[in-house]
Amino acid sequence: MTVAATRSKTKIRSGDQVMVVSGKEAGKSGKVLTVDPEKRRVVVERLNMVHKHTKPHPKKNPQGGVIEREAAIDLSNVMLICPACGQPTRVGYRLLEAGGKVRACRRENCNADIDKA
Ligand SMILES: [Zn+2]
């Protein structure tokens, strides 16, 4: 990840399908639930599950105890899965004639737009 990339918005957004490329969940994929651009971390559905010990809470969690939840994964450990070619890819941008830009697959032979223009 370059320094320039950390300044702007993340290339991965909630709702994207991503593949984990390193760490204990490497090789697994799932849907991004939340993105934290400042911490550069994402939460992926059903990946990187941890057991969290909780205190009883009168409304949310009357019993307390251990719950299972997703822990955030570093953005540099996930790659976007291109919806067109189904492969994990680096993300580029394509400028639109009307202004603005969409994310695009950087794989040769694909180059599909990832976002709707
Ligand atoms: Zn692609």
C-alpha cells in the first residue's frame, strides 16, 4: 500500500467481496461489513471470528458471557474480488467522461468496472 493511498478513501467498501491474502484466514473470502478508513481495517462477515467476553448488560446482553464476533482485519491483508472475473485483484480507477470515477479491475483481460458508472 502506498503512502498516497492512505490519504484518500479506501479502495474497499462495505458490501464488497474480498479475499484474505495473509494471516490465519488467508484464502478465505467474504463480504465486507464495515470499513474503518482511519485505522485501515475492515470487518468481513464470518471471518476472523473471536470470542469476546462480555459483562452482562440489562438490555443488549442480559446474560453476559462469551459471544462470537468478527474482529477487524488489516486492509493490506485483503484483496477485492472482482465481480466480473471472480478473481482477487488490485483496484484501479477509470475516469468517467461525465466526471467522477469508478473502481476498475486491474487484471489483464478483464479491466471491468467494479462500480456502476
Ligand atoms: Zn476482473
